Amino acid sequence: MEIYKFGGASVKDAAGIQNLIDVIQTTGSTKKVIVVSAMGKTTNAMEVVVNTYFENPETAKKALQKTINIHHKIISNLFAKNHVVFKKVQDKFEHLINFLTYNKSPNYDFVYDQIVSYGELISTTIISAYLTLKGIENTWLDARKLIKTDSNYRDAQVDWEMTQHLIKDQISSDNLYITQGFIASDSNNDTTTLGREGSDYTGGIIAYCLNAQNLTIWKDVPGVLNADPRVFKNTVLLEKIPYEEAIELSFYGASVIHPKTLQPLQRKEIPLFVKPFLDPKAAGTAVSNTLELTPLVPCYIVKKEQVLISLSSLDFSFMMEEHISDVFKLLAMHKMKVDLIQNSAISFSVCVDNKFKRLTSLVDQLKGKFKVSVTENVSLYTIRHATIKTLDQFEKEKNILLKQVAGHSAQLVVKL
Ligand code: ASP
Ligand code: MG
């Protein structure tokens, strides 16, 4: 079996869906599981519906109308007026509207998963129907019946044993299957999700459970590049990446591969390909057991809108274990994701992601114990395989607040 994953950008409109068909026709329409995300920016639009719902459930229905219209337009472009897909999609949206009307749960994360999951349920319904229309036989599978998780909504953890069992039970023949990325279900059969951009991970889970030959992520870029082309000029395509290297790159924030995707693949030595969906024959990037990054070039990853917090003691004491453990307790309490740590005898610095907007409260509490300096709006650059020359050049061009070099990674906190 081969596993293919198509992201939202690759199925954002009728042309994208037509292109998916072309990829399947070029590469063969059997022995495959196709994992698909919600179309285009649907998940973001669904997040708006969730937020509106908590203000006023009736207004949420209005917020949903835009998404309904976008999908309606796409199916009108692909199918004849009386095709059953119109009714199928309408039924799904009606289920969702019923949920908005009758839900009693005040749990934000639970409600979020019940709502946003419709993006994937609907995209796969449309794509499965279109494959059939084009004469490509396929089986639509509900990913919630394949992947079981705990009830940690919005960031659910996979129950590997149950999942393995369910996947092997339902995907056994040489057919073509189509299913949703990102969504799963818990032991009550309530919908859960695997975290934003989690469809890659779904591909990894299915590949692992089926001992698949490979996983291919089809993208709107030629493969994995050594830097984000929206930020850096003169990017190069990475042809071969060892698993460990790819894990490092995605962990530091390279957004082409979801960080959880790689470890299950590595465990079974299943190669991951990242290929351009507009050119299915291109080699793209292969992540595998290869020894060295090819070509061996510096790789740049940037995380913007970070906060640099530097602490020293109020009483001339050194920054020792007790101090540092206090700091970490506060960071964890405020759900701050720490991306870099640096300490010396008298100071301790962390670069954090203020994702949950809890900085003010954190700083107030830190001020009770330490001398605190905060620099907001810094960028954290990670450069893998930097040469001395590239680092020198980089440092000349930027205003560097902090630098750390360890192994093959240099990390620099930069103020614009
Ligand atoms: N549709 C989900 C998201 O946008 C999952 C994914 O695209 O991988 O986060
Ligand atoms: Mg998406």
C-alpha cells in the first residue's frame, strides 16, 4: 500500500480537485489510501464559527454560511446540477447546524473538534464522489472509525493498539481508499482532532499501521526547501534528508512537515516523499534512512513573534536549580512554549512563544522573584549546518540579542 496526503492548499478549488485526479491517474488508482485535509482555508473559517458560537449560537450559523457557499460553488463547478453529492454535502452541513442548535457542552475544546472536523468530512465526500464520477472506484472511510485517541480535544493522543487493529480490519484489499486527515474519535465515539496541520500525522499513522511502502505528501512547493521561500531568497531543494534531520527541522519550526509525522515512519523505516502536486513525476524530497543531508547546505528556519525573557536574581545570588525550577513552573502554568534556553551564573534567558497570550500575567509573577527584562516581537532563527561564513554574514546583517551554537544547530534571537 502507498499513502498519499493532500493538504488544504492542493484541494482549495475545482482545479485542485481535478489535479488530484490527474495525480491518481498518473500514479495508479489501486493499493492506495488518500488522506485529505479540509479545502483551502476551511479550518480557519470553522475556527471563526467556533468562536462566534460561544458568543451567540445563532450568529455562528451566519458565520458558517460563507463556508457553505464556497463548497457549493466548488461542487457546482465539478458536477451536474442533479448529482447526489449536493444532497450529501447539504446533509453534512445540516448535521453541523443541528449540533450548533442542540449542543449543551460548555467545553470549548470539545465543541471545537465537533465543529472543525466537518471541513475534512465534507472535502473527502466531494473528492470521493468526483473520483467515482471520473470512473475511479474508491471507498470512503470515516477516519473516526480508523483512529482512536484519548479525549484530549484539539491535541488528542493516539491509542496505537486500537488504531492498528481498526485500520488493519478496514483496509485490507488492493483498492483505493479515501479518508480524512486531522480527525479521529475517542472511546465515547466523540470526534477528536490531532492538532492544527495534523493531516500529515494521519498519513504517518496509517502508513505505520499498514506497514505501507511509503507516504507521499503532495504540496504546492517542489519539495522540502532549505528555507521558507516567502522569507529567504535563493532557496534550494533538499533531495535527501535523514529522518533525524527532518525531525530536527520540523521540531524547530519548518512548516512543511508536521513534527509528529516522522517518528512512526522512522520506526518502520517507511520513506516519506514530499512532492509537487503540479508535477507528479518530479522526484521531490525523500526523507529516509539516508546518511547525510543532500545537498549539504545550511537550512534556515525562522519563528516570528517570539518573546525573549531574561532573568537575574534580586539578591545577588546565582541563578541556581531552585530559581530555574521556579521559572519552569511558572512557564508551564502559563502554557508558554519554550524554544530556547540560555543560562549563565547570574542570568537565565528563555525565548518563548506567547501563543496563549499570557505574557503579562507571567511577567507579573516573575517580577515577584526576579529582576526581569522582556523583549517582545523578536524572531528566533535556527540555522542547521551553518558554516562560519554563513553565520558571520548573518550576524553582520542582523541585530542579534542572543546566540547559541550546539551540534549542527545555531540559534539566534534577532530583534528587527
Ligand atoms: N485542516 C486542518 C488544519 O488546517 C488539518 C490540516 O490541514 O492538516 O489545521
Ligand atoms: Mg488545512
